[in-house]
Amino acid sequence: MSGSREMGRYRTITRLLLAAAAIVLLAAVAIGAAGIDDHRIVHFDFEDESVTDDVVPDGSGDGNHGEVVAADHDARDAVDDTDGTMAFADGGHHLEVPLDRSLGGDFTVTVDVRASHHGYFAGIVTSEEWWVVVRDDRYGFYTPETGIAAADGTADGSWRQVTAVHRDGTFELYLDGEFVDERDVGAVGPTETIYVGQRPDGYHLDGDVGSVAVYDRAATSGEVRALHAGSSRLPGFAFTDEFRYASALATVLLAVGAAGVEARRRGAGEPGTDALRADGGGNG
């Protein structure tokens, strides 16, 4: 009976550990699912049929719509509804996005882009204060004075996701969710207008742009991985640091519970062991 009671206690402890592990994982999922998306202030995906020759609607809910500027053709003809992209070309149109409220301090920009060699700093998503650009065959994140770039050959005509993060005076560049480099650039002034498809002073992009999103805070490396997870079979929260830490903790809790139950089960299956030890080994 004593062994049965002990087993019952360990089963109860195991159930409690399982419940604790589930709570930890659910909390991590909730944190990862909300995260950076609550701070999105601009979102263009070019799949909406409401895109016109004059306006690209903002899907963030903040009303920061893109105004089509300087088009020498129908901008609507540059939209491919099948894959949600807009084509840009030198001398063609670009988007200007006057922000409802200025973007100051930390921020994150992420853009899906397909481009190749440019002989100048061609604007992908930019402002007066910062540029996400392609130069030669490399994507980069710059102020007008300094910045960082990915490796040669990264702008090779295939689709890439470029993520630029400004955090406490430091620029961070990610490519397809993976960290590339960082550089201290000092203070960056407030952004009043965002440009898509060129720099404020011209220098058009010759390429295609998919989803564009701007956030009013700096994303963590885990959140950057989650942003890139749209092309993954796993949900975005599975790439967050919170979920990874919670998974490790849940694994430890389950291992402790399983080890305790197994140890008690083995002990309960050998009722004569203590008596044999007390007799100095039994029949010897």
C-alpha cells in the first residue's frame, strides 16, 4: 500500500509539472503572437484590389496610405495581384507615405524585394534620415553618411526579405531573418515621410517590392525571425526567443517529472531490497 501511495504522489506531481509546462508554453505563444505586430504603423502588401493609380492603401489600420507619385504610366498596371507585388523602374512611379505621426527613436522596417545590380544607392524603403537600399549587388541600411551592407551577391534577382532595425543609435541589418551586421550611427532624426521605390532625392529602384511593413519600435532578433516566418511552415511564434526559452523550461520540467516517476516505479518493484540490505545481503 505504501508503494501505491508513493506512486500516486508522483503521478500527481507529474501532472502538476505537465500543467506547468503547458502554461509556460501557452504564455510564450501569447507573447510571441502579439509582439511586434502591435507596433505596426505601415503595411503594404499590394494584393488589395483597392490599389489604384493614385493610392496604395495602408493595411496597418493607422491610415498611412501610400501616394503614387511621378508615374509616367498607370501604376495599377505595375501591380501583380497573383503574388502581391509592385514593380518599380527608373523614371517610373514611387510611393510617398506621409505619416500621421512622426516616427522617432527606435523603429523596424521589413521589406520583401527582388533586385539585382545597381550602380548607385537605389532606394527600396527610405526617408530623409535613413535608407534601406541596394547598391551594386548588395542590400544595405544607411544614413546619408554611414551604414552597413550585406555580403556581395545577395541582390541576385531572387526574392529576399530585408529587415532594418534602429535600436538606441545602432543600425542592425538582417537578411531572410538572419543577422548580418550592426553599426553605431548615433541619433537619427524623426521621420515624417517614407518613400517606397526611391530615395527622397531620386535614385529609383529597378526591381519588385512585395510586403512592406514599418514598426514604431525595435524588433528583437527573435521577432525578426518571426517576421520572416511567413514563408515557413511553422507559425511565427515558434521563432521567438520567448518560445525557445519556454520550450527549454518545459522540457526540463517534463524530464524531472519523468525521472521521478521512473525512479519510484523501480523502487516499488523491488520490495525486498531494504530488508536484504538490513540483513547484510540476504542468504550469503
